[in-house]
Amino acid sequence: MWLIPTRNRPGLMVEMIAAMRATGDIPICAVMQDACEYAIDWPAHWHIHRSERHLEMSGALNALFKAHPGEPFYGMLDDHTRPLSPGWDAAMREWAGEWQIASFENNKNRVNPRTGKTRINCYALGGKLARALGWVWPNFVIHLWGDDALEDIGYELGILRHVPEARAETLLLRDGTLPADINSRRIWSGMSYPAHDEKAYRRWKNSEFRPLCQKLRWLMADYMPQTSPDAA
């Protein structure tokens, strides 16, 4: 199942659905309207949720994860992601399997400045991996630095792959393809969260990352993943 958090962006959601239709793939999705509600035509097979209070990205994604337990995989799409290639859903599900992390092909060649490795560009987690983690987006951050944590896990364990058969464009504020809006303020519960999220990530990396990877290796002892070309 694909999970989509969205807040005050009905126009972008309409564009996303249109982009999916253009590829011929409109898979089952669960949407969290984060303290908002859209009057749009949702695909009939989608699960549409609404929160009364502002959850922000981590809260919205993990609320959807809790509402839909036991799925074989969990994919994350931003409301500003535009799938481009026919068959993207099947390709992502196939690579995610039970224990891997599949990322859309990064069409903007984004690199993590901290590690020099290719960035995640929306992703799918194997269902067993998500349940072992207990989250689909790191629950120790509000919004930012979650992709860093997922990249750290994926590259460390050799379970992250950027799937060439699944291309997508993510609209970005920094390159002018995503218009600025209320979400660009990076405010949650009256607090600016970028500094909070960076500190939370660094605490996790220093204290919890290694034990978590050891736990995951033990759980995956009988599973032999293919190694991502980027994992070396």
C-alpha cells in the first residue's frame, strides 16, 4: 500500500492523480489529509483519512501505517511527486519484497551532501522491514532528516536500491518546481522544526543506529538480499 501525507495542497493532489493515470498505474493508496479536507474526486479504491490536529509528515505517515497493519509493503509518496513510468508500482513492490528499501530512480541526480551517496526519491519498504522498524518514516523526527536515516540503514545493510524501472519527478522548492506555501514555513505546534529534527537525527545516529542495524541483521539472518549497486 502507498501512503500519502498531504496538507493544504488539493491542487497538487489532483496533479498527482493525473500523473498516475497517465502512467496507467493507480495503485491502492491511503491518504492522510493533515488537519485539512479536500473536495476532489478521489480514486474509488483509495482509503481517505483526515486528522483533526496537525500531525506533520512523520505523524501523518505513521498514523496511516498504524491504520493499515499487515500490508506486504509500504510505499511513501509526497503530494509533490509525479510518477513517470508505466509499471512503476509493480517494479517498486517487487524490489521492496519483505525486507528491502526501493527508491524511485532519482531523475534530478540528487546526492546527500553528508555522505556523497544518491538520495532516496520517495520509496517503498518491505512489510517485514517496516514492522521491525516500527515506523515507515522515522518517528523521532517531525519531518526532516528521515531520508538520511533510511539511507543510512539501507546503505549499511545493502538493502537499498534505486529502481531504474520506476521513474518519478519530485517537485522541489529549491529548483522552483514546487511553489512556496504554508508547508514551506516548517512550523509544527508553533515550533520551527528544522533544528529539532537535525538534533534528533544526530542523537539517533550516535546512539541507536548501530544497535538497530544489529537487530535487523539478526532478523534477516535467513534472508539473503541482493546488494544495491550504491551500497558499496
